[in-house]
Amino acid sequence: GMPEELAEQLEPAKSIARLMGFHELSIEGYEADDILGTLSMLSDEDTHAYLMTGDRDSYQLITDTTSVLYVSTKETVIYGKEKVAELYGGLAPGALIDVKSLMGDTSDNIPGVPGVGPKTAKELLLKFGTMEGVYGHLDDASIRPKLREKLEAGRESAALSYDLATIHTDAPIDFDPERNLRQP
């Protein structure tokens, strides 16, 4: 659940945003990430989407027509495919779901495969492409026996983690950009 301190701030923040001319879009049963993901899919060669967030999970939504403006207390940085590849050792934005499925993420309650860390996850994905590719090649001689055991024991956890790490892009929204322009 949402921490009480944050819940208390939600309505005042929404009210201030409305007073500033911003529109609110929420759908019962869908997280904000899923709505952002769905909206990002509306981008095309004529309309580039910029997602402003402090959540690195949104990097998985980056495409040729969607960028992430990652906000921290120090600065805001624009992330595209090249920046993600630089940051994650050559991996594409979509592969970040696979990384979390293998290594987990305690901040998001994603278990991953016990004993598999970021370095190992990246190495496996650079070699086999996806989590499914890793599991399809468990008999590969390059996978150490101890790692193979961990992967076999953590197969269900990896599949669950993949689902948990995935931002959905199919929320049932009725969105018209013209109706949602900021009103000064």
C-alpha cells in the first residue's frame, strides 16, 4: 500500500496541478506506470513522447519515438536508446525487464533469481538475448554449474519477476491529445 504520508499529499498535489492547467488521467485498477506506458505507445514519427519521471523502470518504454526525462534532485537527464545502452552495457531498453527478471529489485518487491546479480544478469542477456533465451540455453557449456543450479531453482521466480517488472502498454484509455493540452 501507499505510505500514509504520501497518500495525504496526493489530493492537494492533484488540486495544484489542476489549478496550473494540467489534466488528470487515471483508470481504476491500473498503475500510473501502465498509463504512461500506454500513452507512450501513441507516439510516432510525427509526435515524440517525453515521459518525465524519477522511476528508472520507465527506461523500458524508450523507443525511437519515446524518451524518458529522468528527474533527480540534482538534474534532469534525457534518456534515449543510446543512453540506456551506455548505462546498461549495451542492452536495449526492452531488455531491462529481463535484467530485473533475473536479478530482482528489492525496491519494487521483485524477487528475481536468488544469487543472480546485475553483472551476471547482464552477461547472460548479452549472450542469450532474453530471459527466455537464457532458460532455453541452460545446457550451454558457458553457464557454470552453480549458476545453472540457481537458474533452474529460480525459474518460476524469474517468470513471476518478468511479469512484475513489465510496464503494461494496453490500459483501456480514451485519450485525445487535443482535449488534454495544458490550459494556461
